[in-house]
Amino acid sequence: MDIHALPTTVDVAFFRSNGYWLSPRLFSDAELAELRVHHAAVVAGEYETKRPPLNRDPEPGNTSRLVQVNNAYWTDATIARHVLSVQIGRIAARLLGVKGIRLWHDQLLLKPPQSGKAGNIGWHQDRGYWACLDRDEQITAWIALEDVNEENGCMEVVPGSHTWGLLGEDHFYHQDIDQQIARIEQKTGKPFTTKPCILPAGCVSFHHSLTIHGSRPNVSTRPRISIAVHLIIDGTRYRAGTPSEDHTSNTLRRPRDGDLYAGPYFPVLFREDEPNANVWMTAEP
Ligand SMILES: O=C(O)CCC(=O)C(=O)O
């Protein structure tokens, strides 16, 4: 992990106005090679720690459609080391202009080769699934373990859409993604213009939780493999009675209204005033 690559003030300004930012390369060839082996093991249902993930879809052995595994870091020490990296947290904190970052949950992803529509991820705002969080400003770090581009169905974002408010268009599983566009345009009165997040392996895209994003089929012969690290600002609290009451991360602790998301289920990646708060950190930069 490149512990020196931090967004510049120009990068931060780009993130603030566009709602996403693509990092330079953060992971070395050796780290990527190791991560790919561990990613494949988790997809196959081989859990090094013997602890299963929080949930997954579909079951191990089925790679005929998009595979997602939530809290894969529970199952594997290598994945945990990178998902919980202090550097990912530090970059996220700088982009959001906050002092601390915790994990909300991770999501290991595999979009199979020649996926057809079964590989699509419908247009959505993460915030739509995270209404139980008491603030709008959250962020995801999406780690490319292979080169991703339009051929293998890279993520696409709508630049600036994080300023449009919450649209109620939460269609992660909607495969006919072109059908959604006219309705979103009608709702917002704005043209739906997307930007592909083309990333060489080892680079990471960061997107704001209100940014509209989705992805299209993998038409290549290679899998698209990645890990999305969903992050919350340290100090985020639970808001009761929202449509995302049943978010899987709430099943971990059954919070009461106003409870802090803290403790071992929501580990600290980075805290400006407490450099050793990240218990997974192996070296102080
Ligand atoms: O992997 C994709 O194409 C989309 C992932 C996503 O929705 C996310 O990371 O929030």
C-alpha cells in the first residue's frame, strides 16, 4: 500500500464538486497478486478464519451472476488488512474533510465474464440504503484488483449528482438500467450524463454516498474483481424508523435511536487525533 499518496487540494476540490475521485495506484503488484488469491478463495467459500461473512449472494460455487460477499474481511486476514487500511481511511477523511473514518461494511464483488444483464448493477445512491445513518456525507472506496474499463463493466458515476438530494431511486438489483434513466431525468430535470470509472489494477475510486452510480455488463472474457469498502464518518449515529432499518449492518447490534456506530463491528480505519486507533495498522507512516 502506498502510504504517501494523498489527495491534493485540487483532488479534494474535484471530489467536492463531482462526488467522486479516482486515486493513483495504491496497491503493489505483490499485494494485488495476494489479494486476488484471497478474493478467489472467499468467492469459492473457503474462509481462512473459519468465520463466515455477514452474508453473501449467490452461494459459493455459483458465479453465473454478480457475486457479492458482505464483510468478507471477517473471513480472511489478508482482506481484513487491506479493507481496514489506515491509508484508505486517511484518504476518505481528507476527501470528506473529517477527522475520523470507520468501516460500515465491506463488499467483495465479482462480475463474471460475459455476464449479460446478470452482471448489471442498477443506478442507485448508497444513501438510499443507508437512511439509518444520521448524516448524508458518507463515502465508499472501490478497490480494483484487475484493470477495469467499459469492456468488463466498470462502475459509472453521474458527476455532480451528490448535490441533487436523495432521489429514492435505489435499484442496485435492477438489471434494465437504461429504463431508469428517463425517470431520473424527469425527477431531477437534469441530463443523465455518466462517467466511467476506468481504473488500472491497484487504483481505487472513491464516491460520495449521494452520487448516482451503477454498472453495465461485462462483455469481456475476464472477470471484473474488486472490493468495495463502505465507510462512515467517526461519530455517525443510528436514526431509528427509516426504510433502511433492516440494513445488514444493523442486525449486528440492534441499535437504539441515537446510538453511535462504534465498537468492534464498526472498526476505526483512521483517526487524526489518535494515530494508533486502527488496530489493524501494521506500520506507522
Ligand atoms: O461495482 C459496481 O459496479 C457498483 C458498486 C457499488 O454500487 C458501490 O460500491 O457502492
